Amino acid sequence: MSSTVEIIERAFSKVAKPVNARSLAPHECPECEELAADLLPYCFREVPGELVEAHFGDLPLLGPLGFHYYLPAFLAYALENPDSNVLEFAVIHLTPSKKSVNATPEYFSNRFGLFDSAQKAAIAAFFAEVRDHNLYVAHEGELDRAAELWPEVVQPFAASDGFADR
């Protein structure tokens, strides 16, 4: 387990697990119900890799509480399996364009507003490892947008580590 994965797990260790399917994935559709049924039996540290892989593109289906709780499972899996689609989709989901944020500010405020400073720092460490190790080389500005969208932690982290210069 990488030290970044440990940072992520520690930062999210006190997040409350969603209590039911609607608090995990609030939309009522077969895809959201399947996602909730697959994830709810597990704490974020114990989600089997095959489930994370099967739901690699489903982060947008999670409601704010489900996203806050299960994001660490996706981030850890992405770092430990950098050739998987999970890494690419996690980076993309955490770095929406300014146009998307401006079009739906409440959506992103609800999703990203639950993170405390330690959790934001863990996300910054995730981005730093992705960039440092070129784990996601096909990015089209997502890693640069990370510094814009997560400025209170990525910018200081970036400045002290030369992140912005890479």
C-alpha cells in the first residue's frame, strides 16, 4: 500500500457510511440501485477491486454522501492499479471544467463541499502522485484544473513540491 493510499484512508476514516441505497445513490434507476447494492455491504476500505473496476465510471451516480464515503475506495484502487479505467475516470470526475461548474454550481458545491481540509489534502496527494508518476498521461488539462478546483490545498502543496512546474 502506498503512503498516499494510507493518507487517503486516514483522512476519510471518520466519514459516516451511507445508511441506505437512497443516501448512497439517490436517483431511482436500475443502474443506481445496482451500484448501491454492490457498495453498501462494504466499508470503503473493503470494497473488492472487481466492484470498483465494474463501476469505474459510476462516481457521478453517487449522491454527495455516497461520493464522500466511497471516493477513497476509487482513489486507492486507481493508485494501486494505474492501468485501469478507474484512474482516468476518478481524475476526470474530480476535475470538471469551469463551464460545467458554472452551469451547475450547486451540484459541485454539494459534492465537493463535504470534504474537510484533511480530505482535501488527501485528494491533493492523490493528484501529486498521479502527476509525479505519470500515471495518467493522456490528460487534457485535468491535472492543471485540479490546482484551480482544489486551490486551498493543491496550490500550497503544489508550490512546495514544484507540482505546478510539471
